[in-house]
Amino acid sequence: MIDLTQEERKIFHRLATLEEASRMLMGVATHIPGPERVEVSQAFGRVLSRTLYSEIDLPPFDRAEMDGYAVISSDTEGASETSPVRLKVSGRVDAGSSYRGEVIEGSCVEIATGAPVPRGADAVLMVEHTSRSGDSVEVYKPVTPGENIAHTGSDLEIGEVVLRKGSVIGVREVALLSAAGFNEVEVYGKPKVGIISTGNELVEPGLELLPGKIYDVNSQMLIAAVTEAGGVPSFLGRARDDLEAIKRFIAEGIDGTDLVLISGGTSAGLGDAVYKAIEELCDPGILAHGLKIKPGKPTVIAAHRGKAVIGLPGYPVSALMVFKQIVSPLIQRMARAKGRSEREVEAKLAQRVNGAKGRRWFLPVHLLKGNGEKAYPILASSGAVGTLARADGYIVVPEDVEYIERGEPVQVRLFGNPETKEGLLVMGSHCPALDLLLETLFEEKGISARALNVGSLGGLNAVASGECDLAGIHLLDEGTMTYNTEFVRRAGLPDWCLVKGYKRAQGIAVPNGNPRGVRGLRDLISKDLIFANRNRGSGTRILTDRMLKEIADDLGISFKDLVGRIRGYRSEFKTHSSVAAAISQGRADLGVCVKGAAAAYGLDFIPIAEEEYDFVISPECKDKEEVKEFLSCLRSKRFREKAGKLEGFTFW
């Protein structure tokens, strides 16, 4: 038994607020458990300690989204129930196989859902809109280029972030990691928390309770609380009110765990030796003895060489209150875990959604902050695992609803236990350099960011409507042949909202060794080549069309006549990776894309221009601390050194 005189009693000279105690802990409790590798099947609930980049495209090839026929879309023009178009069926391709031939004018190839699209085809005609007879098929409905095709990289591109450092792995993330080919991942180690109960009066639950004794409630309670908070509890035992015994338990905890919790013996009574044991063992020792809360006043905050040692009150309610206020956040920080959100929220729909004609539609959405919560519909292929993983939840569009108008309230059912909103919301066009920038922001400033890849125009519109903090854009104005400035003005935003970012090299990608001897786009006219063209509205498509118009002027023919002679001009590849993949897989002979995509597929690259990837800042967020730190990081030496290792990037 400790025998302290009145003069030796520890008195609460100055009580700390919860905020002060938290700041103290965050400042001195620097020890964090090291990362570990786990199998993806065992990674549920863990936090990634390293950003993962995709080594493949998802899908890895252009694939059919429907059973039907791979066709040249122009062959189906004018088809109707009363005036069908007849095509010759030259073969069949199933999922998991490939077709060695080529779809030529007037022919088609029967194709199964998930099968690779054959060379020459630019659309898939649904079987429901056809009638088969022998080796020919009648077409009753026309299709447009790209219809019913999931393009290479439309879900996830080579080099794109699969999951960012700090992401919590849930069910959807496990699916995404598996789809991207990951078997193991590196995660932050869960902090091991040593738990000590003190007091001569404590008895293990289940044993006989003699006079003067009480059951040890705190040890069981704290084991559960630590588990709930994301730590790994380790019960070290019950210590009697003996200074040396308590010191031995604390020393064992410091040596064998990442954080030590002691309950009981923390007040200023004659028999309370915990604070004295901590003072003798720890460096720098006690930071605060007593908190300005009720219950929970007798709390000791201490540290030893980067590890926190916290003395909790003996009363269970007090101990639990303190745990929830300061210990749980500390464990979550050590485990890099994040807070929880509500299961269901009401939001206003950000854009009109048409019903699914007699079917109940479970539509994934992003939740965006504007004037209240907004639900941004994610209209993607049902096989888009990456898109699903980035969604916050989904809304239910009933089968008898024709449409839900923009601005109408909807109930968003949240996926699992979604993360608390990040400090920065970035929308716009995907860019690997932006991924590196956001990772650097997290590493240097501890600022988590959420990036939604909705395209340049989608990002610009989101900034204009106050739905995000900033957006990454690369929009080429056809009239002035300048990037971004004119689009920002048309959106009604002031010029200062546009912040210069960096340049990305664009050029003509051809197979390794350039076997066809391609020198430029003019070769599309003189040689029998298949062109992989980008989608209308993209900066790359605008640049390509501008160059083709110049070629048409030189040849003295119309632009329409020129592109009519280019095989594949009507195709619309929605990503740089899908262009590169088509060339690598032999479905096209050349295309225009960024250098990084060509390099990822080992293609030769003929530079033709540089596009400008810039950032648009929301006027309402210009003074937001996270935005200021983002801009500072954009100009930082560390980011530029990282981005300088990417193919085809230069800075202003």
C-alpha cells in the first residue's frame, strides 16, 4: 500500500480542456505502428498505407455490353422495322475468346456480352433489334459509334489511382482491388493498446464477490471500446495499489504495445499511485493531470518517447466518456481510420434522371456540398467497379416513375459506413499528375482530398454551381485554339479563378517500331490505316479535327469528304488509354493521345502539341485553408520532382 503524506499528494493545479488535452496528445504521441502486407481477402476494414496505381485498364479491352452483333455503325443508318438493313454474319466471338478476322463493310460478327470487340467494328447492335436467318441478319434499328461498347480504360486507366493512401477498404474496394489484379495490399498496422486495471478492490467477473470487492468492469469495457475504435486490445492484467507493481505493468505496456491505458488510481487521494509511477517511468512524463469535464476529471495525460500513456478514471462511466472524447480519436489517428457518417441522408438531385421504364433503378450517386447536400448521379456501365467504389451511396428510382427532376429531394442510402467528408473536393478530368499532387498534399499537410473524375466540362460546371472546391480541366477552344480561359469566362467565372497547372504532351501513337512508317495524320489518306479517334467534345478531338481541316484545305477538298475517307474516324474512344490499347491490341493503326498513355502500352510516339491542364478555383472557396495548401503544394519542389518522373509532363 502506498503511504503518502498530505504534502506528497498530487493536487490538480490546472485542469486542461479537452481541446488542450487532444492537442497535447497529437503533439507528443508520434508513435504509429508500421505498415503490414495482407491479402485482399483479409483487408476489409483496413486503411491503405500506400497509394495503389492500376497496372491495367478496366476493362482491359473494348468489350460488348450486350449480346448482339459487332457492326460498323454507318452500315445501320436508316434501318427500321419497315425497312430493315441486311448484314452478312461472318463469325462469332464469345467472352474469354477473340476474333481473328475483321469486320468489313456490309458484314457483322455475332458477339456475346463481355466479349472483345473485333477489329473494324465500332458499335454493338442488341440482338433484340435483329432477326437472324442463316448467315445473315436483318437490322431493325440503327446504332451510333461506341453504342453498347465499354471502352478500354473507361472504368479505370493504366496509371490511374485505384485507391489512394488513407482509403478505408470496404466490400466495394475489395471488389475493385480484385478487378485491378491485386492479391495483397500494404495497410497501416492497427495500434496495439495495452490495458491495465488498478485497485485492490477489483475481482475478475465470474468469481465470488467478497465484501469490499467489486468486479473489474473497465478492463472488459475498454477491450470492447478499443476494438470498436480500430485498435487491437491487449489486456496486461490487474495491478494492486502498489507503486512498483504498477510501474512493472506500465513498463511492460510501453515495451510491448503502441498505447497504454490505465484505469483507476488517477485521482489525488493518498492511495492513488498511477500518476507517480508515470512520472518516474515516462519521458517527458505527465502533460496534464485533470480535465475540465464532468464526468472524467481525474484523467492523466502523459507520454514516453512518442508513445501515449493515459490514466483513465476508475468509475466506468467516467472512463468511457474520456475514452470516447480523447482516446478513440487518438486510436483512429494511429490507425489512419476515419469517422463514420449517417446511414441515410436527404439530398437534392443535381441533374434530371429519367426512369428505367418499368424497372426499379438503384442509381449510384456522389454526395456533393452546394447549397445543402446534392446527389450527383453516376451514369455508368453496370460492370464499372471503379465507379461504384467512388460512389457515396445510391438512390432508388421506382419502376413507375418516369423521371425525377433536377432539384427534387431524394433519399440517399449510404454504402456501409462512408467516410467523413474530406477536407478538399476536386472534380474534373482525370490526370496522373493530379493524383500525385493529392498524395503529396496528404503526406505534407495531412489534408485528405476526394477526386471525382467527371470530365473537364463536368468539373467546370460543378465549380460554377458551388458543388466542389476546385476542378482540373483541359478544354481547347476551337475558335481561338487556346486552352481553358474562354470556357471559364463562358461559365460566368472571373479570370482569377483559373490557375495555371502544367502541360501534357499530345501526339500520334503507333505500334512499337512504327511498322507502317506513319509520319503524320496525312497518312490516314494515303495508306490503308484504321484510326482510333477520341470522343466529340474532348480537347484531343478538337485538336485532331483542326489538323484534319488544315489537311483538307491543302488537298482542296471538304472536311466532310476527307473524314469520309478515314477508316475509324467515326469511332469515339473515351479515354487516352482506350486509344493506346486499340493500337497495342491491333484493332487500330494509329491514334492521338497523351504521351503517358502511349508509354504505358509501349507504343512509339510522334509529338504534335502540348495541352494545358489547369485548375479552376471556386470563388466561394478561395480563402479555404485546404485550397490554399493545394495551390502551395502545386508549386512545391517535391510535387514537381514527383510529376517530373511521369512521361510527357512539363511545368510553366
